Amino acid sequence: MSCYLLAHDLGTSGNKAVLYDSDGNLIKSVTYSYPVFYSNNNWAEQNPDDWWKAVCETTREMLADINPADVAGVSFSGQMMGCVCVDQNGEKLRNSIIWADMRASEEVSLIRRQISDREFYRITGHRISASYGGEKLMWLKRHEPEVYKNTYKMLNAKDYIILKLTGRFVTEYTDASSTCLMDLNRMKWSEQLLDIMGILPDKLPELCSSTDIAGYVGKEAAELTGLLEGTPVVLGGGDGVCAAVGTGCVKEGTAHSCMGTSSWISITSKKPVFDEEQKTFTWAHIVPGYVLPTGTMQCGGGAYAWFTKELGLYERQCAQERGIGFYDVLEEELAQTEVGSNGLLFLPYLLGERAPRWNPEAKGGFIGLKMEHSRSDMLRAVQEGVAMNLSIVLDTFRKYGEDIQAVTVIGGGAKSAAWRKILADVYDVKIRRPDSMDEATSMGAAITAGVGTGVFQSFDEAERFLKIEEEIVPDAENHRKYVELRKIFNEAYESLVPVFEKLSAYKK
């Protein structure tokens, strides 16, 4: 008999609730928006109660036409690298400091006085950065000591919702790895790093597996959400890791790439990738026994969106006049130019850069512009620049012995057929397009709910959710051309690093 799996994806702009049946069919999807509060140049916060309200309202909407008794389990994906402080009664003590907040720069310096970057990276799988939850809690201890004193547990977004549903203070390995307080090699909280950051161990929640049942929906939560009291709540995982599950990236050597505003490549591996240049980082995986080496660039799909917004007026007018889609016009333009964009390069560093450059001062730009270049050349150069940047991440994984034969792509940018072909030729791997490129994250949470509640025997059953509609094979000659072009791409970036720094100083 078929049953239902309910999942919530707690993103930055809103919560996406989805309901699947146990055969992998999407029954319903609804999104509830909530605000981000920006201040002080680089602070970013959210009210955790906005998340809870979103979950309550969307859950009730999900259950409007079904019997709550048929829901086998609930699970979550959620924004990572946050800091939610709650007291012993589970009440929030302040707004959540979210992943985008970079206030903890002084704390980064304090950590570096006590441990080398290399040793920190080897323990956590991550660089020392103000982005992570541990550094944010360290900031609270120094700047809001009363909040720190009254903090019973520090949680992430989905953990707060699980607390509201079940009354339990828990997290799991994927979100724990986003705090930079967990030893990735032992999957335990790191006594060494807790000591360095001055954080008491009892302020951290109990560590569990993503597939563990955290608890069961309590009476009050049942009244607020419409769920049946006693419904199992499975922990789930961080959003980027749930996306891996939703793309079938659950076995060793499988890979996926998200071409969203920020863009990344991840692979499933039995061991972390500890790159000597720290180009990449490693999350714990939702699938037990695995980790998820990843490289995320700041502005992948975002660079393409910027170009089409600021310089795409002509294409918008053409689309309107012809009665066709804007992106259909762009695809026609992309077909008019060739591999290498007639010698035009684009550096996609419009928001600085994380992987693989790790340079906040990096800038974007077209290099090699000539009178004979067309808008089509510029459009293709943007797609090629993002692909070549991400290929550095992929080659880093290959350098450490990872054998990658195919990459499943999701996200808005992956809807471009031209871009999928470029990715195949630049990466020299097969590019796989699933039937749904917008549901992977919430789908991953639903699959995790299925495994955790025993509806599915293993993550191999993700295949019933995932349907590959297209597989693009790389062209050997095109790849050879991109190998040569990427050498120039890297040289262009390296040559301009001093210029980027001067431009940043000039702006100030």
C-alpha cells in the first residue's frame, strides 16, 4: 500500500514543502517566503519562528487533501552554517545568525593564532572562515555573553524545527560538519577545536545519523501542523547534501553539480579530499559511511543571470515580438557561436570567489574583446567561464584519485542545452539531466525520510524518484580545445590578481 513522505527544505528565501508518495511521485509542492535581516555591512539574520510558522502553514496545506495517518514520516533539508541559540525550554534567545553572515572575522584571527590552517582543514574538512557556525558561536560568546551563558544548545535551521516537533535537541553529521566543530575523521565533536574556540561541549546537541528518527510529533506540534501525533520525524540533512541524494549521488564516484546562483560540484566518496591548496572542502554525507567533497563557486548561474538581466534587452524584445520564451532566444544565439567564443574569455568572479580561488577580492571581466565579437560570443563566454572555473574543482578531485565518469546537473542554469553541452566538453564526462531540476533538495529529504522510516530499504531506491531524460557525451576535439583555453583562463586570472586588489582599494 502506498504511503506519503513529507519533506521541508528550509532555504534562505523561504521554505519549500513537498509531498511524495512511496512510488516517487510528487503529489504537491508549496513555498512560503520569509525575510532576511541585513545590517552592519556583512550581518545576516533570520527569525527562527518565521521558519516554524512556514513549516506549520505549509504542512497544513500539504495535508488538506490526504489523511495524516498515511504520512509515514517527515524529514528536512535546511540551510547550513548557521547559529541558532536556544534555552533549556527550547525557546530562541535571539535571531539566527545565518550562513551569509560574515561578522566573525576577528574570531578567525584568534583561531589562527592557536592552530594552523592545514591542521584545522585536516580535522574539519573546511577552511577557517567566518561563514561557519562555530566561529559565529565564538563571536556570540565574546560580544553577547548573556546569550552565550543562557544557551543550552546551538542548533541549525532544521534542528530548530525538529526541536519544535519532537522536543529533542539533536543534530546530524552533515549539519555538524557545517559548524567546524566536528572532527570529520571520527564523526565526533572535536575536543581540540572546542578548547581552541572556548566553547563548552555541553552547548552542542546530540550527534545522530541523518536517517535516525529524532523523535515523534508531539501533541502541541500536531495541533499546529495538522500532522498526526506520533508521526516519525527523521533528521534529514543540510541542503547541499540533500541535493546530492536527490540527484542519485549516493554511491562512490557518483557526482552532481548545481548550476544555481552559486554553483557547485560534489562527489560521493569514502574518504575526504584534503587538497594541499585547500581548493575544495568536504561535508559529511547523509548516506552512512560516505562523505561529500565539494567545491562551490560564488557566482555561477548568477553570472549568467547578471548578463541576461543587464545586457539582454534585445533578446527580451525579440522574444516578445516572436511570441517565444526569452531563454529560447538565448539558446538560438548560443548556437551561432563556436567553442572558445572566438577567442573571448570571461572571468566569472562577480562576487569574489570561494572555490577554487578563495579570493574575496577577485573581480569579473571579459578578456580579449574585439570589434568583431558579437553578443553571442559574449553569452557563450559567460557559460564557458563558469564551466572552466568549476572544472578546476573537478580536476582537484581527480588529482586525489576520484574516478568520475558522469555528472548529474540540476539548477536553473542546467536548463540551458548549450550550457550542458559545454559542461560535458569542458569536464570530459557525461552530463546527465534528470526530469526534475528544481526538486532535488526536497526530494533528497523525502528519500531520507523513506530510508529512516523503513519505507525504503536503502538509498538505492532513490532511483524510483530520479529519471534521467538526457545524457550528453563529451566531444574529444572540443575537450582538447578547452584544455588549451583553460590554460589561458588560469593565466588571465593569476595575472589580474594584483589588479583586483588595487581595484578593491580604489573603491574604498
